[in-house]
Amino acid sequence: MSPTQHFYEPRLGHGLAHDPFNAIVGPRPIGWISTRNAQGALNLAPYSFFNAFNYVPPIVGFSSIGYKDTARNVEATGEFVWNLVTRPLAEAMNQTCAAVGPEVDEFALAGLTPVASRLVAPPRVLESPVSFECRCTQIVQLQTAAGSTVSSWLVLGEVVGVHIDTSLLVNGVYDTAAAGHVLRGGGPGDYFTIGPEQLFRLFRPQ
């Protein structure tokens, strides 16, 4: 084994102080997902496994480790909203991580304002500068290479409505750096933000 590399098989354990997987595949955008259950109760929860998976139509997805209220609500209603977490909202987002019962409204818990969406029933977070209204396209239970099911569910949704604070549109271009996105890193509680100092441009070869 090379003395300059740490190798491990995940099934046998990583042998480190903390699992490095989340830190290597990161930082990642946060899936701050708002839903409404069949009885109308609201739920708002962040998911660290979130990303975009298609451009036209736009499709986003998050993975629920365990069949939690958010996945259950999406399966029951077919709808959810993704809300952008920015630096001023980081502490409120963290409050919505709390392990509370389905009867608890995380909007109220974190001091956030639910505001009506245009095309779906779940509300968006008023304080968030960007929200995607989504309709569920697939819910897939994950499985291992050997075909055994895993207690994780990938929830995919088509983005049918987009809300953007106009202050983030500069000459018709969304200004990612100015938005102050918060991204999930590794470790027990590592997060990152991005700004103009991280920006560089590469254009596709012609």
C-alpha cells in the first residue's frame, strides 16, 4: 500500500476520526425542502444530499436517509419547494434540523415566514431569495451493488416555477457570488459560503 495514500473499503470502515465521504463530495448545495402533508400541516427540513439532475426540463432531487416526514409528504401530495439557504439564513436553517414530530411546524420553530407558492400547495420561505416550486417525478429507494435495498430514498422533482429576488439578476444573469449561497461540507458541522473571490471562468472548447 502506498504510504502517501489512505485506502479503505467503506464496508469495512474508514479507520479515521470522521467519515470523509461527505467532505470529499462537497461542498454541496443544501436541499432546504418545504412540504405540506395531506392534512395541511407544514414541514421544512434541510437535506445535505441535494443537487440538480437535468436542464430541460429542470429536475432537482434530494436523498432522504430514512423515510422522513419530507419524503412521506412528497409521496402523499406529489409536491415540494426547494428554498435557497444564504448566509443570513444559516442559523434558521440549522434550527429546522431539529428532530421534532410531524405536528411541529418548522417555519414557526425557526422564525420563518411561509408564503404561498404560485403553482404548488407547499409554501416557500419568504426570507429565501430563490425558491423552486417542484412536482415529484420519481421516488426511488436506493440499493447496493448487490441489489439489497438501502434505507434511503431519492426524491426527484420537476421545477415548474422559479422565484428569484431581482437584486440577484445583473443584466439578466443570476449573480451566484452575490447571493451568498451556503453549502454543506464535511465533518460534524462544516459549511461553506462562496463569493466573488472564488469565481473563475472556463468556456467550452469550440
